[in-house]
Amino acid sequence: MTTDQPADADSSSAYRSAWEAWQAQLAEVHAFFLDGQKLHPTALKGLLNREARAKARYDAARRQLLGIDED
């Protein structure tokens, strides 16, 4: 894909969906670390795992959108 070619609809949709899901998880992480939201230690572990998985899905969707092969 070059900069003058639009991304295909599937890649764009996957990217937007992954971005929104990651941002939702990141907001929860920020609520805990920055806003003082209380969580049980096991809930915190789950929160961090969900955010990490959402970030990995976003990174994969971003690479696909940009046409970057994973090495």
C-alpha cells in the first residue's frame, strides 16, 4: 500500500475496532493508576492482561493496515 492508496475496508474496520477496544482497556488501567480506583489484586492482574491482549490486537491490526509483515 502506498500513501495515495486508501486502505481496504476490512483492514480499516479491524484497525478501528482494535483501537477502540485498546483505548477502552487503557481507560480502565488509567482509572486504577491515575484516578485511584480500588481493585482486588486478582482483578488488577486481569485488567492488565486484558489491556496487554488488546494492545497486541491493535498492533497486529496496525501492521496489517500498513502492510507490514511480522518477522
